[in-house]
Amino acid sequence: MKFYIVRILIFAVLISLVSSCSKEKKPEFVDDQQKSTEEKSTEEKSTERKREEDLKQKANDSSVLKMEDLADQEKRQEIADRKKPIATISPLEAADYHGKLVIVKGFVADIYQSDKVAYLNFVEKYPNNPFTAVIFASKFSDFPDIGKYKNKNVEVSGFISQFKGKPQIILNDPKQIKVN
């Protein structure tokens, strides 16, 4: 007899649990025209807000350099000072990061310096080098001994640009380069 009473009690408890856990079911098909105007405007506002946030994020994306910023050296340096590189890459990968702020880590195989410009050619000597760090004459005083980088592994940071189809970083500050 006790066995039957226990079974009945367990059955009653299960039924009460199931009935208390059940939720109000919503219809599977909802006609869009039946949505209230308030619901529509809330959804539209939410979608519009999301779109605006996405656009702001893209505009502020630290990895993208705008074309007008490339032309202005001061603007480029200001951006480089406040933004962090998105990746540390090899000289062979540099072409894939055009317009982005990165650290290029590699071997300086050759250095060429003229009255106007100095080139630190990575991996191999010019013209077989896949990447170049460039220092213009106006910055030579900031880099008094560029010869010390030859045959060394170095890291250069900055925005990847291209000159004659080859990736490069223009060095404006000695903080942009360090020997490993």
C-alpha cells in the first residue's frame, strides 16, 4: 500500500512541476502588419543605432589609415604615437598590410644612403628586397648612425605604404626602430 501512495505522490509532484514550468506559447506565425507601430519604431531605432555604431567603429579603426593622413607626415606621426600596431609581421608579409600600422621584424641585409634618402633593405639587397624602411634627409639628424642596423635583426613600426610596388615604412622617429 505504501508503494502505491509513494507512486501517486511522485506522479502528483511531477504534474505540478510540469504545469508550473510551462510558459505561455506564442503563435508560430506573426503577421508583420499586426506589429504595433511602437514595436516597429523601436526595431528601426535599434537597427539604425547599430548601423551608426558600426560606422563610427570603422571610422575610428586604429588599423586603417586614411589616404589624406598618408600625405601629412605630422598627422601620420600623431596617429602612430597614439595607436597600437595591429600585428607583428615578417618583411615578406608587409605587402598584405598596406595602410595598416604594424611592426615589421626582420634582417637588414643592406643599407643605401644618398643626400636625400636612406634605405634599410630587408632580407636581401636591392632590388630583391621584399621590404624597405625609409629615412628622408630631413630626419638624418634623428638617426645619426644608421649603419649600425646593417646585418642586424631589427623591428620597425609604422604604417605600411608602397613605393614602386614595394612595401615600406617611413621612419620619422628613432622610437620606430630597435635592434633585437
